[in-house]
Amino acid sequence: MESNISNAILLLAIGMVTVFIVLMLVVLCGSLLIKLINKYAPEPKAQPKLIKPLISNKEIAVLTAVVEHITLGNGKIDSIKKI
């Protein structure tokens, strides 16, 4: 009976040590891979995007004139969104 328990404890210890070693290798390989990728393949720098105005100044002037005409000068444009 004592032999079975000692064999079970021995197998338990060997299994736990094996799992620990394998998981440690996974963590170390992952860290090494991340460091190599960051060193030799850096993230490309983002190019600044040119912002194209959605509505031209001429269109804004026309919209302002229409709002002033319809509201008899009491209206005000808060924002303009293109749909």
C-alpha cells in the first residue's frame, strides 16, 4: 500500500515539474519573439492624413444667406454636417 502512495506522489511531482518547465518555455519563447519582432520589424510610422473640407466656403456662404433670409436675420447655424 505504501508503495502505491509513493509511486503516486512521485508521478504527481514529475508531472507538475514537467508542466512548469513547459509553461516556462512557452513564456520565454513568447517574450523572445516579442522582443525580436519589436527590434527588427518596428511599427511603420503613420502618415498624416490630409483633411479635405467637407463643405466649401462658397456653400457655407450660400447656406448662411438662406438661413438669414428665411428667419429674417434671427437664425443661426450651429453646425453643418454632410449626410
